[in-house]
Amino acid sequence: MPETPYSVSRAHARFSFIAEAEIAETGNSKGLTARISELSSRGCYVDTVNPFPEGTDVHINIRYGCSACDFKGKVIYTHPGFGMGVRFGEITAAARATLDAWLDELARKSG
């Protein structure tokens, strides 16, 4: 993705994050394998040449290191041929703890 010529102000810190993921439309057991390239406390960016349409409800399983976590979410924007932005929905306490641990690690590495 080309960098934009202006800065983007975000409410939640976003980190470069490389992890494997399985993502499927909610209610569909067949999904696709993809790569996560960015992560925040509210969502992630999924690299895939065939993104789901904006507004699609999804289930995503992210595998990072020795841990994995399931999230429900919604596609909030797409870049055809590149990927899609997913905003997480309601997050369980266990998923929140895993996500927070990942974000803490990423913040330490970037600081």
C-alpha cells in the first residue's frame, strides 16, 4: 500500500503486526487463510487479494507466536487486491487478555 502524503490521527494506537489468520463470513465454515499486517485494540488489517465486501460480519482466528485468539468483527473498509480493515465486535475477557498481551509486547518493541 502506498503511504498517504498526510498524517492520519487515530484514537487507538496501531502497530505493525505480522500474524497468520483464518477469516470467514459469520455463519460460513469455509474461510480463507490470510495475513494480519496491523493490529490495534479495536481491529486489524487483513492482507488478502480477495477481501470481503464492506459491512460483512466476520469471524477471525489470529495465530501469533504460541497463542491464538478468536474475534468477531465487521469489515469496515476494503482495498481491492490488497486487503480489508476489520473492526472487532464484542470481545470476550479471554480474547481481551490475549489481545492486550500482544499489544503490550508490540508497544515495548516499538518504544
